[in-house]
Amino acid sequence: MINHFINVYTSTLVSSLTGWKGTTGSRKTEQPEKEIVLFDREGCPDCRSVRQVITELNLDVKILPCPEGGTRFKHTLKEVSGSVQIPCLVDENTGQKLISKEIIIEYLFNEYGKKAVPQKYSGTRFDGVINWTSQLLRGGRGEKARSSLMPEKPLTLYSFESSPFSRPVRELLCELEIPYTMVSLGKQQSADMGPAAFRFHRGPYKPVKDSKRERFLAEHGDVMVPYLEDPNTGEKLFQSKKILNYLQRTYGQAGNK
Ligand SMILES: N[C@@H](CCC(=O)N[C@@H](CS)C(=O)NCC(=O)O)C(=O)O
């Protein structure tokens, strides 16, 4: 319980330190037909910058985790891009295979945001110290592989990049090298702001019309992330702590923390 509190608390500090980038989600972007794939490491600052833009553009992407020491997707990564460098983005809609965060971010804004990279996402001279402090605060979570069982089908996680409750789940998915579709549920209006239990907005919650949030509310009666679906077991879960326990129990292997 205390461990989980500290986990979420330091995750909140990281979101604050990174200026809560990756909180808002565009109302305009259209999801492309084919799945965009991101070879990603949750604890890697360059990958985080890319994921912030993915939330900002309200895109859903397939995450193939490549933690240090991981072997599951490294071979595919090398085949696809000729190197093991991450982040690496593969977009079958346009035939692009891209490495390096600057190139990926520019591509995503041009292709899906129909605009140039906003100032907010072009980096600052404080990035080095912010990244170093963030990694320190997370104590190396989301960086190194642990042995795990490979699910037959990819999982689905609803989240947005800065969500303090979702980060620990993404970190564990990365450590366990579990592939998943990351559905972005960034905040699209002021009424979306705040934790699910006490939204800053008063009155009944109404998401933006015809949005993913509206569909999520219709299906679940609330909008709250993280939310995990596992088609391998039929499990559908809210609550970060429950999800972490579930992942560890189902895919983590004995001898690991
Ligand atoms: N107790 C929940 C809290 C989840 C929560 O409050 N998540 C926030 C995002 S970090 C949320 O869903 N806010 C409402 C929203 O985004 O509409 C958990 O541990 O998962």
C-alpha cells in the first residue's frame, strides 16, 4: 500500500517535472487505418518525448517494449530499422520507418497534426537535468527486462502519457516485454481535468461529443485510466494497483520481484 503510494507519488513528480506534457489530446486527429508501431522503452526519455506527442495527437499505437537486456522484440527491431536504436516508429500507412525522437516527432506532427512541431515539443536546455532527475525519481523502473511469459495476443491499455497512475503500469508492461495497444485518452477540454474520483469540473461529466472518451464513458459508466484489457484471459481491469498485481501474477515469472 505504502509502496504503491510512493510509486504514484514519484510518478506525479515526474509528470510535474516534465511540465505535464502528454496530458492533452487533440480533437482533430483521425486515427489511421493501419496500426502505427512504436519500439519503445518506458524509462527512456527520448521515448517519453515521442509518447507525449502520441497523446497530444490522440493517436493509438502498438507498443513493442524493448527494455535493456530484453530479447523479445530486439530481433524484429533490427530487421525493421537495421539498428537497435529506440525510439523507432513504423507507420505502414505511409511506409515510414523512423529512428531518433526529433525525426519521429516532426513526422507525427506533420502527418497527423498537419502542422509544424509546436515550441512546447522542441525541447529545452533543461531537458538533460529533467531527464536525469526523472530517471532517479523512478528508480530505474521501466528500463530493464525481467523474465516473463509471452502473451499470445497483445493487450490493450487505455492511458495518457502524463497519467501518474498509468506510468507504473506501462513500466511493468515494458519490463515484462508485453506487447500492447496503447489507446490514448488525453484530456480534450477543461471538464476532463483532474483525477477520476474528484474532477475539478462540477456537475455531471460530459466528454467531447463523438470522442473516444465519450465511447469509453458509454461502455464503462466513467472515464478513468489506466484501464487494461487482456484478450488472452478475458480480464478487464481498472485500478493501477490491481493491474500491476494482475500483470505480475499472470506474466511475471518466479524469482522476479
Ligand atoms: N485509483 C485509480 C485512480 C486513477 C485516476 O484517477 N486516473 C486519472 C488519470 S491519472 C483519471 O482517470 N482521471 C480522469 C480523466 O482522465 O478523465 C488508480 O489507481 O488507477
